[in-house]
Amino acid sequence: MLKKGDILIIASVLLLSAVSSAFIFTGKNTGKAVTVQENNSTVYSGSLFENKTIELEGNTVVIENGSVFISNADCKNQICVNHMPITAGGESIICLPNQVLVEIE
């Protein structure tokens, strides 16, 4: 048989789980703008929902249907090309060899 304290602890844990889940699923920052920097200079800043291809010195950045990805890079390791597309505010893709930063705000 459960004691009064046990029931209180179980109820508290369930409530905390429900609140955390609600925050995780509704608190996602969907971001509306994308900024592309090369060598610490902003080369593009615009809407995340305007399809566009940005050709840089060594990278190709693609903005498509609310997501951003690097489709091509001339660097050796290709980490930025293999990075999944980003869609939410605060997410970024970085190509260190070419000094490229793609960030959603």
C-alpha cells in the first residue's frame, strides 16, 4: 500500500514530466532569418523562407523550404556538407577550413 508521501512524490514527478514535455514540444524556436558569414563578414542576411542559393568562395549554401544546408564545400573533411539541414533559431553550421558560419536567428 502506498503511503501519503509516496503518492505526493509520484504526483510531483508526473507533474514535472508533463511540464517539461510541454516546454520541449512547444518551446522550439522556429527562427525566421538566416545569416551567412564568410571570414567574419556577413555576406547574406535574409528570410529563412525565401529559397536561395548562395555561392561563396569555397562553399555553396542552400536555403530551401525553411531549412538551410551546405550542399558543396572544397574543404577536405566535408563535415559541413554532411551536417543535417538546420531549421530552428540558434542552430548553426560551421565550416572551419573556409571560415563560413551559417546561423538561424
